[in-house]
Amino acid sequence: LAMKRRLGDSEHNILIVQGNLAMTYGQLGRLDEALSMRRDVYSGHLRHRDLGPLHQSTLGAAVNLSTSLVDAGNYAEARAFTRDQMELARRAFGADHPVTLDFQWGYSRAFTLDKDVSAEQLAEVATTLEKTLEISQRVCGREHPRTCSVRGELTFAREEISRRGA
């Protein structure tokens, strides 16, 4: 990263490298470092003159930030951030776009992993995931990794509903 900066690489390429580093930190369990870098990447996308908040690359960075927020256990912040970004994605690309589906999956994770969420809230999330799964199967295919993630989250939500007594 430092070398790319010294060599004068483009800001967009530097953001890509930072995003890759953040992913690596997350995979290594260094969640605070991953989250900090994801915040920087998202902010960099917003500041970039050619991108802006509705650019697919910026929304992709927002999906990654929302995932890092959930992974770090910042569920309330993840829900608030993801809800806003999901609406931007719907406006920019529509309800059936893969980025919108990623936000719906991420938003659901911010509920299913939060032990303070009620069974009633999880039931609402499960309903949303059922709709998301239907769209993902149609748009991406039954065995696409995105569809499998949504299906897995739906299964987990249903298990959590049973565990929490709804």
C-alpha cells in the first residue's frame, strides 16, 4: 500500500488494495483493523471525484463495511448504516440487483447474530429473507454463492426463532 502511494498509483487502485487488506484482516480475525480499514475505503469512495454515493463501486464498499460492522458485533450501527445504503442501492439499481440483495442479506445478519433481538424481530427478518431468497434464485441461480448465503441465513434465522421461543 505504501509503495503504491509512493509510486503515485491512482486513488481508486489504492482503495482496491486497502479493501483487499481489510478482507485479509477480517479473515485473520483482526476485526477491529478490518473495520477501521473498511471505514477508510468507504470514505475514500465517497470522496473520489469519479465515484460518489450511488456508484456501484461505492455501494460495494458499503456492503463490505456493513459486513465488517456485523462481524465486529456492532449490530445497531450495522442495521442503521445498512438500512440507509440498501435504500440507495434500490434507488440506483432496483430491488433485484445483486448489490441490493447483498445489503438485504447483510441487514438480516445484523439481526440474526444479535442475541438481544427478539423472536418477533427475527420472524420479520425471516420473511424478508424468504423474499430475498426468491429473488436471488431467480436473478443469480439456485446454487450461486449469494443465493446459498441467503438460504443459510434464512435457515439460521428460523433456528434462532425456535431457540428464542416464537
